[in-house]
Amino acid sequence: MAESFFPKWRLRQGTSDGLGPVINTDERLPWPQMMAMGLQHVVAMFGATVLAPLLMGFDPNLAIFMSGVGTLLFFVFVGGRVPSYLGSSFAFIGLVIAVTGYGGSGPNANMGVALGGIIACGALYTLIGLLVAAVGTSWIEKLMPPVVTGAVVAVIGLNLAPIAVKGVVANNFDAWMALVTILCVGGVAVFTRGMTQRLLILIGLLLAYVIYAILTNGAGLGKPIDFGVVANAPWFGMPKFVAPVFKADAMSLLAPVAIILVAENLGHIKAVSAMTGKDLDRYMGRAFIGDGVATMISGAAGGTGVTTYAENIGVMAVTRIYSTLVFVIAAVVALILGFSPKFGAVIQTIPGAVLGGVSIVVFGLIAVAGARIWVENKVDFSDNRNLIVAAVTLVLGAGDFTLKIGQFSLGGIGTATFGAIILYAILSAAGERKSRG
């Protein structure tokens, strides 16, 4: 009998047997528990999905809304068989700032140019998905082995480091508040457990926000938070959509981010496959297409590029509940939040010093995530090929090495990404010829 497009989700009660998932992708809990799990996934992605647009000068309300739209699109493209939430991707931050000249605070006045580039990235990502659906993923794994993907991911964090630091050294008070924020996030990471620990960014930010309000609005130090914008904002209203502007240089600069999204999505789906005991590789192409289309639609409306979220995969690992219906609930909650200007106004009151402190932590975690890829895949750095690829990629990206080809400029992240792929391919081919000779 032919397989139905969507699974027929069976009702199960979660019972821990020490083996495999409690609730698998094609199963569900009773609806009240499903609602609670959906809300938990919204909270898990919330900190990062709000932070990314703020760092680029995008509207976080719209980003949340488009993350819900993107997640529902992804759900349809994979036929409800791959559990995943699509949230704002940090891979775009450095290049969006580069092409728009964003100053680091308030709305990004040149956002439309970045949106055109995000759409170009989504289109390239979709084309890669179509190719994967036709021939499989082996060519990607050969082109981008762990030494390459680890270096590229690490470069994203290192390239963004100067932006985070410059944003918090305008005055002495902001610099100290950034350090307080880092301590809040670090304290949550080290001294808490369970779900609180998994939400270290969000809870750490809230703690720092309260401390900032006490010191400024209460004690008169620094610039106080203006809560008037929250009081004046309506509870319900339409998201503010922004039209894209298509410029060839911005599009060609942002399109290669698709390579990073592919590596990210590939790793996430393989991780979920291992946790659920289900072979999800056959849905890889459809997952890439879904993510690519979601990125194009988000960019067309004024939102950020989207990607599968490690935070939500972490929640699944902790709860062992992988029902794909949970993500439909999470997406609907995100859509509802997107229709609340008051929610957006609250986000906009986050002080720059607190946001900068969180950025330092997040960008550092991205850099370390690249090193983690090396460790988990046991990359052999006694092999000079791996050593050279990693070393050159890190310096190109961290130093923001820029190449100009006519009127087109390829910034540090793009140079590092293409450099890592090309350098690995050249050194591998030369090594194979040497071994045969």
C-alpha cells in the first residue's frame, strides 16, 4: 500500500524504557501535553530567534512571525516526517551588516538590500535541495568534510567578535553591564540544571535586563529603559512587512551562506536520525528545499534567513519527544506572537549593553561549535591537509580578508567559506596523486 503524504500520528502515553525515543515522530501525546511541549519549543528558540534580527536591525516581531511560517512550510515539504523548527540563522549576521552598513542599533535603514541577498541564498539552497533529492548527499559530505564545516562555523563567530565588542564600549557603564550580562548567562549555564540550563541565553538576558533596569531606572546610572513604548503599543496588529531590493553585489555575497545552511541542516537531521532510530536521509533533499523556500519567503516579507535550530533539537534530546505535530503547535504560537506589537515593543526595550553582552557569549558559542565539530568527528590535525585548511580558514575569516573582483567584494566569511572548500579539494587531489605516484 502506498505511503500517505503525512503520517497517521498514533496516540501514546510517554513512558521511559531507557531505549530510544519516548514519543517518536509519527506518534503524539494527549493534546494538553502536546500544547505544553509546543510552548516549550517556542521558549527554546525564542532567545536566538529574537537576538539574530536585533543584531541585524530587523524587526524581531516579523522574524518570529516568519519563523512560524517557515516551520509550517518545512513541515509540509518533509511530509510531517522530520521534527524541526526553523528560526533566524546567525550565519547571515556578518554579511547582512557588511552589505547594509548597519550601525548596530535601531532599525536597519538599508534592510531591503539584505533581503534581496537572503532571497538569493534561499534560491541557491533550494537548487541544492533539488540536486540532493535527485542524487543523494554523498557529494556534499565529500565536498564539505568535518574539517571544512568546523572551520566555516568557527569563522562565523570569530568574524562577528569585533562587532559585539565595539557595540558595548561606547561608555564605561555599558562596558560593565556587558560583563554583568556575560556573568548572568555563564551563571545560568553552570549553576542550573534541566530546562533552565538549556535556556541559558534567554534567562541570562532576563536577569541582566532586570539588573540594568534597577541600576538605571532605579539608581539613576546609565541610560534608563523607556517603558512608554510598551505602554503605547497595541496588543494586536499586523506585522510590518518590508520589500526586498535586488542588487547583484549583495545577492552574490549572501547567496553562499546556503553552503553553511546545508552543512547545518545536514548535521541536524543526522543527529535526529540517530536519536529517533529512523533513517531520515531520504528526506534530506526535501528538508533543504523546505528550508530554502522558507528563507525566500521570509526574505520577501522582510524577515531573516531561517535554518533548523539546534536549541529545539536539544529539547527533543532532553524530553525524548520527537512528534512532528509539536512543531506545528510551536509554529502557530509564533504566528500569534507575530501579531502582537506590544510583544515587539518589549523586545525593543532590551538595552544595547545587555544585547552586546549576550552577543559576545553567542558569537563565542558559535566559534566553539566549530571546534566541537572537529572534536566529535575526530578530525586528525596531524594530517597537514587538515591543519592547513583549518588554519588558513580561521585567519581569513577572523581577519575579514576581502577579495575584490571588479565591482564585487567578497568579505571574510565568504572568502573563508570558499577558501576552505577549494583548498581542501586542491590538497586532497594533490595528496591522492602523490600517494598513487
